[in-house]
Amino acid sequence: MASKVNPFAFLQQVRSETAKVTWPSRRETVISTAMVLFMVVLAALFFFAADQLIGWLISLVLSVGK
């Protein structure tokens, strides 16, 4: 079981650990965000096209027996 930690000491530890973090620059954040949005759009277009193709193939197969 974990020992009880003084909340003040805990906050000091959190601040010291946060100071060790290497934060990205604004430029890096903007570039990463743009890349993520681009990949989301690309994936959405791919899955839309795949869905349309599979739907067309299924309708083709189901209409063969008519």
C-alpha cells in the first residue's frame, strides 16, 4: 500500500517533474497539428472510397440473381 504524501510535498514534486519536460515550440505544435489533420482527412477519404467500392460490389453481386 502506498504511503500518505503531504499534498504540499506532492505539488512540489509535480512542479519539479514538470520543469524537466521538454515542451514543443509553437511552430512544432502547429506543424504536428497540421500533419494530424492532413492524415485524418486522408484516412477519411480512403475509408469513404473503400465503403463506396464495397457497397457497389455488394449491390452488383446481389443484383446478379435478378
